[in-house]
Amino acid sequence: MFFKKNKLAHQKEWKLKTLNYARDINSFVKKGNELGYDEAGEEPEVPNRKKLIKSLISEIRKLNSEGNFKELRDLWPPAHNPLISIFEKQGQSINEVYFIEEHLFIASVDSKTFEIRDDIAVEIPNIYLFGRSPNRKYFGIANTDGVVIHDGWRGEKKSFCPWPKELQEPSPSKIIPFPCGTRVLMLSSDGIFVLDKNCSTRLDTLSSDLLEYALENPEEETEFYLSMEHGAVSVDGNLIAIGHQDSTHLVFDENLKLIGNIGTTSSYPHYAIFSSDNKTIAFNSCHFYEGDTLSVATELLKDLKTESYSEDKRTPTIEGYSRVYAGTSRKDEFIIGDANGYIRAFSVTGEFRWQQFIGSTVDSIDISPDGKTLLASTCAGFLSIFKLDVEKMAPHQIGTGNHCEIRRWIFWEDEPNPLIW
């Protein structure tokens, strides 16, 4: 009896503190955005919920075993901050999430792959890395020899692209099949390549400083590798945007000719994304946990070259806060995930739209084919599902905009199965 009373008291305290904090921080942000943060007063203090965590985890497991997900979310609304100590020990990066269809999506959790439909997550063996073409038609699945491109998820084989011959042990960080289904953009610390069935072409170039150092010190055995390698392919497959820590923002045409060399507005190139209509590319560069995102109209790309840290009306800054790790686009809007656990949306011209806080670095984002559901995964092992453009947020959410988080999957190392929250 004492245990039941204690558990009930913990549940009520968790819900009260979690919902009150979400309400107060949302009010603070609203006031700050409207009046300026000097006039917003003191930022609400994060409530201490440490003593409640054991009861919370116990109830998450129990109600999952019963399939009682609605009661779980009603009684124990999701929060991020109280669980940081658990993330640090058990959190797993969810590197890729992609919709297959309306109620089916796939997730890459460290080196495991899961298919998720409604309340069921099933591990698919022997798939450690996959990618999807920007037109959603083709999926690439990596194996020891290269990338098999399928028409649809695990569908009929379309083509095969072997790994670059110059790489003895390829270790790709990302693969992106082209919309044609016969090429793959491969990102790795060993280089950025376009692969097809016959050959591979390296796109990245070493910085002049590194080359100069190698030439001046021929006696040293110098190893070159890329950091922050990233890339994107346009929806029609005619443009490729890439970059890495020691480059600028680079754009190539379908013949793999460099047609755009855009200077950064922060220290290091970090992310690139095409708008859904192919008319705009957004480039993010970062410094520590912050960054800047500029845009380029694709019609201006031919032989475009700009200098870093210089104002140019052809490359306006459209977002000035985030180090971007993930993104998607719908209509005239970019939706990005940053290093500080925020999902942010802004127009292709830089108009702020909305933001949601989910906590920890956002690893991957995807949007459903109808543009009404958003997936967002984090390095803490959370995968959130949002219904977009509804009447209001759920009461536990910290953010702005009428987008409701309806489910949060948990992938933690010590849990035998994924959990729903």
C-alpha cells in the first residue's frame, strides 16, 4: 500500500512539474519574442525531478508491456532535462529516419535497422547503413562490396555501385542514391564520391593549407581525412551540394563539374539541403554549438563564387543561430534540427515560422509524403513523431506553432526492446 501511494505521489508530482514548466517557459519565450528578452523577466527555473525518475522508468516499462500508451503519456508526460544522466549512459544515436509510407518508417539506431509501423518496431538483420533518394523512389543498402539500389524499400534491385577502388576499407557515414537509381553520393572521412556501376569520382578537394603543408614536409607521413563531411542531391538529380570542415560550400552539376563555390559565414561548412522545389539551396556553417545558414538560388549557380565572411546579396543569411545536423523541406519552408535539441522552421527567404525543443543533438529529420507528419530523432535515443498544422501543441511541449508530438520512441542500450512514450 505504501508503494502504491508513493508511486501515485510521484506520478502527480512529475505531471504537475513537467506541465507547469512547459507552460512557464513557453510564456517566457513568447514574451521575449514580443517585447525583447530584457523585458521578459527571469527565465523559469527547471524543476528538480530527479527523485521521480525511478518511478517514471518503471511505469514506462509497465505500461508498454500492457500496451497502454495513451495512459502513459497522460499520466507521465514526456520531458528531456530530468533524463540527461540516463541519456549519457544509455542513449544511442538514431542516425537516419525515413518514411516508407504514411504509417511505416525505418530508423537506423547505431548499427541496427528497425522497421516501425504503429506500435511495433521490428529489427531487420544485416542492414547497417541505408539511404533514400531525394525523390523517395529508390533506397540504397550498403554491403561489404558497395551499395545495392532498390526500387522501393527492399524492393526489386535496380543497380549496384561498388565502393571506390582507392579505398581499402570503405567506412561511409552516409549514402544518398540519385533519383535516377543508378548513382550514389557517398560521404566518408576518406572522401566524398559519386559512385556508379562502372567507376567512382571524388568530389572533395583538400584545402590549400593542407596541400602546402604536405609539400613543405615531404619527410612526414601525412594522413588526410575529412571532418564534418556532408552532402545533398537535388530532387531532380541535376545538382550536388557538398562540403567538409576544410572546404567552402561546393556545388556540382550532373556532369560532376564544379559550378558553385560559396564562402562560409561561420567557421566550418556543416550541412546542405535543397528546397522541395529545387529552386534554393541552404548551406549551414558552424562554430561550436552555433552557426549560420545562407541560401543560394539555384538559377544563380553557374560559375558563382563568393568570399567567406563577406556580405553578398546573392547569398543572404536566412537563419543565424543553429549548428544544423538534419533537415527537410516542404513548400517554401526549411525544417532543420540543431545541436541544441531544437527543431526550427523558416522560409526560404529567412522568415521565422516555428520551433520545437526535443533535447539533445537532432540526428535526422524526415517528413511524410503528404507533408503532415514529421519524424525527428536524436543522439539521446529518442524518436519523436509530430502531427503538423493541427490546432495546438500537446501540453508538455516546449515550443511555438501548432504542431503536436503524438509519440516518442525510446531506443536505449539496456532496454531489450524499444519503448513507446
